[in-house]
Amino acid sequence: MDTKEITDTPPPTPQPTQAEQKRAARGATRPGDRIFLGLSRGSGILLLVIMAAIAGFLTYRASIAISKDDANFFTAFEWNTGVVPPRFGIAVLVFGTIVSSIVAMVIAVPIAVAIALFLTHYAPRKLSGPIAYVIDLLAAVPSIVYGLWGALVLVPNMNGLYGWLDDYLGWTGIFSWQGGAPRSMLTVGILLAIMILPIITNVSREVFRQVPQMHEEAALALGATRWEVIRMAVIPFGRSGVISASMLGLGRALGETMAVATVLSPTFDIQASLLDPGGGTFAQNIASKFSEAGDIGRDALIASGLVLFVITLLVNGGARAIIARRKEYSGANA
């Protein structure tokens, strides 16, 4: 009995040599793998170097401007870089950039998600294809074209909407209107919403298409209606993708230049009402003042660009944190 047990015992598994262990740790055993690994790693490092170079350049030039600023850079409501000493601040620009982007997101995200759901779960194939093609074309339209359309078509036809908002919601103060030209933050937000709508729609549509068919079939088998299937299976699965799409749209809204400069009547004051002309954004201010700015003026504009750079990084970081918290809904974990 003992002899049989000893005979049936499998031979010990040979242990890999030290050289084999190092080769396995590197993960690249062929020349092509090593080349691809080097290119991939180099691309990642190059991206970090470029980002660090941009941040370093902006920080250096911004420090020069802020050191010569006679006003508070973060709270001043003026931009006079041609006087001695110069006085400039970004309070109005921060407010205008954030408010116009919020208005654009509030308008664009629900409409974009609704369009994406319609194209993926309601529209027949013969209809969804042409609509998706038109949306793709809208994403390729240059911003200056949107700006010209906004100035020539959107602005002249906003008086009716402004009057209605003032009649029924003017008591809030946010939608009160004094009868001026409708070149305000609300008009800018509507134009930005139209511009970011194709981006959010396209990404959300592709995310909703990745919903496992078994999830939808299981919900239908339990007696769910089509809307209940979307609410319980489709939207939870694509939530992180919709957040990513929204952040892409928000990134464009934060940095949009020509369309905003064409529509907005900029002033360095903050209006309590979204319907009153005035305000400004970082990108619009840089575009409109860069050509006539001197050395200090350009450094001041670069300083405002640094703030916009930081805001964009914070927005992207916040989006990644939200997605990480909801990673159980992502397609990779389905």
C-alpha cells in the first residue's frame, strides 16, 4: 500500500529559473512586444511631460502678472492692464464661465440622453440611422459658424422667450428682464447647449448600445414595460458613460471662445439676472483682448488661462471620482 501511494504521487512541478521569472515580470518576451511596450510607455510619459510643461509655463507667466497686479486677482471686478500699476481680476470671468456652462449642461444633458434613448430603443432602424448621421454632422460644425448663427438668428428671436420668462418667473430675480438686447448669459448657455448636444448624444448612444441583451430580456420576462426596462436596466448600466459624455460636453462649454465672443456683450460686472447683458468668460476674454494687450496684459491673460486650466482639471478629476464610485454599473463589470 505504501509503495503504491509513493508510486502514484505526481512528480514535483519544476520551478522557473530566475531568468524566466524576470522575463515573465517584464511581460514582453518578443521584440515586437518590447517595442510596443516601449512606445506605449513613452507615449504616456510624453503626455505627462507635455502637461507638466504647459502647467509650468502658465504658472511662471501668471506669477509675473499677479506680482504686478495692484488689485486682488481673485476678487477684483475690473480688467485694466494698460494703466500703471495694472489692475485686473477674474471674479467676473469665473462667474460667467461657470454660470454659462451650468445653463448649457442643464439644457443639453436631458435632451441628449432622451435622443440617445430614442435612437437606441424606440426609433426604427430606417429612422435612427439618418438622425444619427445628422447628429454626427452637427458635431463637426466649426464654433464660429455656431457663433454667426447665434448672432444673426438666435439673438434676434430671443425677445419672446425673454418676455415670457420675465412675466412668469421675473419675481425670482434670476429671470427678470429690463428690456435690453438679449446678449446675456442665458443666450450664451442656450448656444453652448446646442454645441455640446451632439457630443453628449453620440457618446451616450454608444453606451446604451452596449447594454447586455440579457438584462433587457430578463426585465421583459418579469413583466416590465419598455420604460421600466430603460429605467431599471439601461440607465443604470450606462450611467457612468453618460457622466463621461457630460464631462466631455462640459469641457467644450468651459473653453468655447468664438461662439461666446460673437453672441455675448461683455462687461466686467456680475448681473443677478441671466437675462441682463453683461459678464464674460475666460476664453472670450482671452480671445477679445489678446491682440491689443501689452506684455503685462498678455501675462494677465495667461494667468486667467491658468485658472481655466485648473478648473478643467478639477472638473475631470471630479468626473473620474464619480465614475469610480459607480463602477459597478460600468460595462466592464456587467
